[in-house]
Amino acid sequence: MEKLKALITGIAVIAGTARLAGAHPPTQVSLNYDAATATLTAQVHHAVKDENAHFIGDVVVSVNGMETVTQVFPKQTDKQKQLAVYLLPGLKPGDEITVETECNRIGKKKAALKIK
């Protein structure tokens, strides 16, 4: 019985390791805020083989440290990136936008932009 438990545990560890083998965090988060339209565009660079299975799952937008938007994605925009656009009215010079992203498998990446 102990050998069977050890075998099952070993298979589970190998299966989990294989799943994470191709996992990686986003490489870069590019932010652009257009004051004329009050629109934030976030482009999360995350190259994957299958955007339906390995993707940017969460994007959290904060303004001056206060969480304002949380979005959960079921898949990635394409094999190279996740694209997200948000309406953020009322921002003024000196405000800081922070965007934190998370891969559905492993890893996070954050970027910040100060409004000029």
C-alpha cells in the first residue's frame, strides 16, 4: 500500500511539474493614457503557444493606490499579448495608475504610469 501511495504521489508531482514547465509570467506591461478620451490602454506582453490554455487571467487597475477595476479573462487576446482598454475619467496631473497582471499558471507583472 505504501508503494502505491508513493507511486501516485510521484505521478502527481510529475504531472504538476509538466503543466508548469511552459508557464512564465508576463514579460512587460505597456501603459498609455489618453487624457482627451480618459482611456487607459494596457498591453500585456505574454507570448504563448495556446492562448486558450495559457493566458493573462487577471488585470487589476489602481489609481493612487485605490483599486478601481478588476477584470478576469477566460483567454488571451492573441498568442503574443493581452490587450485591455479602460475608461478612467477624472484623472488629473500627478495621479498614478498602477496595473498588475497575472498569468493563469504562474507569475505576475506590474507597471505604473504617472499622469502629466
